[in-house]
Amino acid sequence: MKKKILVMLVEDNPRYREVIVLALEQEPGIQLASQFGTAEIALRSLRHNSNKAMPDLILLDLRLPGMDGLEALPQFLTSAPGAKIMILTQSDNEADVLRAISLGAGGYLLKSSTVNTIIAGIRTVMGGGASLDAGVARFILNTLKNRLPKNGADALLTERQMEVLTMLGEGLLKKEIADRLQISYATVDEHVAHIYDRLGVRNAPAAVNKAHQLGIFPSDGHRNHQSGMRE
């Protein structure tokens, strides 16, 4: 039997928390393991309840009383190193987006997103993809292109790795990338690991961000790729 995705919710608004709780309760394959109104209490729970199963994914608001989500994010990754972080917030502030991704968030959705989008986002992030609000994705892809000079950065990644990175930026899952490129899932997984290692990042949004900062992506934000090529 396939293991359920265990989710921790860190959200201070009781009404919005109730909406998410109800949505997750009805979703097969996803289980709300815990919910907290502050980051401090959530972190304390992780640190002092070692006998309990750790969450697979943490839904984290940014605007929290006390310690905010950006301050707490690295501490969550330390306290639950196997968990992925998905930001769920009202803030579409560019600085918040960049900070969250640079700190290791695997997804960034706004609270205006539909419940179905949030559920899909959870599955996407758990599948190794990037779950980004459409406006956030456009900002990353269009605004960060020329932050840093290239300095030979193109040599960091092979052409195939560039194809995989571009598809990750489009929100495709590893299995979908494998199908499109007609290569095995294991090969895609290996490419993704090399991409993360060479760029010094830990997830897809950070990889796309770093690629644009380094000037790896051309000015149109995409490289042409032939989906029929094989390894």
C-alpha cells in the first residue's frame, strides 16, 4: 500500500486553517499529521517528539505571529531534514519570493490559489517538481535573467541537463520529463541530482533561480529541446 503524504500545516488564521484541514481530509493519499498557529510551537513539536513520524511536507505561512516563516524556514529544514517546504501565503512580494526559494522552499503558492491547486502543488513538490504560483513563476523566469554575468556559466550544465532544468522550471514532474525525453526515470533522477550539485541548490525553484542569476538560460528564458532525443 502506497504511503500517505504526511503534511504539517503552520498557519495562524483559524478560518483559513480550517479550509485547508477540510480539503486535506478529503484527499486520498494525503494526511494532515499536525497543525500549528505559530512556527515556534511547530518547531518545538518536531524537536521534542522524536517518536512521532516526521512530516513529508510542511505548508508554511510567511506572516506568522512571533517568528515569521522566512526566519523559521531553515530551522524547519534542520529539524525535519527529510521534509519539503511549500510556502502558502498572501505575500507576492518579490523579496519574499526570492528569499523563500533561496532558503530552500520547494514551492510558493498564494492563498488565493484554489484548493485543487494547493493539492496539486503538494503532489508536485513531493514528486520532485516545482509548485509555483503563475505570477511567481513569471517573475522568476523574466526578472532574474541578467542578475549576474555569465563568466562561462554555460559550461556548468550539459545540453541534456539544460533540457531537464527547463522542464523542471515548467513544473513538470520527473516522470513527465522522462516520458517527454523518452529516457528512464532513473536517468532523469540522476540528471536532476547533478544539476542540483553543480548549481549548489536543493530543489527545482532554487535551480531555476540560480540558472537565471548565472545567465545560463538565454534571454527568452528557454532553450529549444527535442523531445524525441534519447540518452
